[in-house]
Amino acid sequence: MARDKAKDDELFDCSQEHEHNYVIGLYDDDYQDDVEKLLKDGCEDGTIKNYTHKKVYELIKKELDLPVPVS
């Protein structure tokens, strides 16, 4: 699935399951559990509280060494 560039500047909403599912679905099946854990942990500890979608992708790249999804 390609990312929706219109979402790049929108804030990631930790309280919305569809937000988590959208981001997780952008990555290969082999890495989805890792992405899910990173999102869950980041939401719980407040790390990604005011992150845009783009900043979330950049965090995933930094922490998991996964490429930013293409648009």
C-alpha cells in the first residue's frame, strides 16, 4: 500500500485504531509486528504524542531501519 501524502502533515492520533492500522499496513508483513510495537510504545510513553504522520515514518526509519513508505 502506498502512503497518502495528504496525511503527512496531519497529526498521528494514538487513540484511533485505524491510524495504527493504516501506518502498520504500509510496511511489509515481516515488519508489521515491530512497527505495531513501536507505535504502541510511542503512544504509551508519549514519544509520538504530537508527531505528524511524516515524523512517525521518520521515527520508524530511525528506530527500525525501515524505509519511509513511498507515496
